[in-house]
Amino acid sequence: MKKYFLFAFLLCGFVSFSFIEKEANINFLETVHDFGSMQQGAKPSYDFHFVNTGDAPLVIVSVDKSCGCTEPSFPEQAILPGDTAAITVGYNSVGRQGRFDKSITVNSNAKDGAVRLRIVGNVKTD
């Protein structure tokens, strides 16, 4: 009887383990980039590289920006487990001056949900 109970217990554990849902996971190498000082009118951009460290395809649903001065672009195709890609964020300093700190929110199917990226810098007028 103990053998049957042990067998049933192990079988239930195996069946429940096989139904564990796979998840995508987005892991950025860095989440803040400092452009440093730039002349007014410059339009620099930066690639925020990431890896899908999960075991399911990663899909970026949207990238929200905090300001019209930022221009993000992102891959529209699924990122397979173990693959890398990048979110490119541009900054338009035309008509701006002084220190800036802008955020971009990456929304995806990753288990951790939204990730916030930041760009910072200083726009000089002379």
C-alpha cells in the first residue's frame, strides 16, 4: 500500500511540475544612461540592451515616454529565450537647456511587468 501511495504522490508532483507556466523575463544590462553635456540642438540616442532570461518568448507591448523630447524604438518581433535585443532612446535637445532626467517605461509580457529606463544629461547653450 505504501508503494502505491508513494507512486501516486510522485505522479501528482510530476504532473503538477509539467504544467508550470513558462515565463519571459527581461533583464537590462543598465537602466540609466547619462549623455553628459551636449550642445543645444543635439539629438543623441542610446541603445539599452537586454536579454530574455526567461523560458518563454518575450513580447514588448509598448514603450511609453515621459516627454515629447524622447523618441523610443523597440523590436516588434518576439525575443526568444536567451536572445538579446535593444530599446533605442533618442533625445531631442532643440529649444531645451539645462539638466534633464527623462524616463521611458517598457511594457512587456515579462513576469516582472513594466521596467523604467532613464536618460539624463545637460544641455548647454553656449
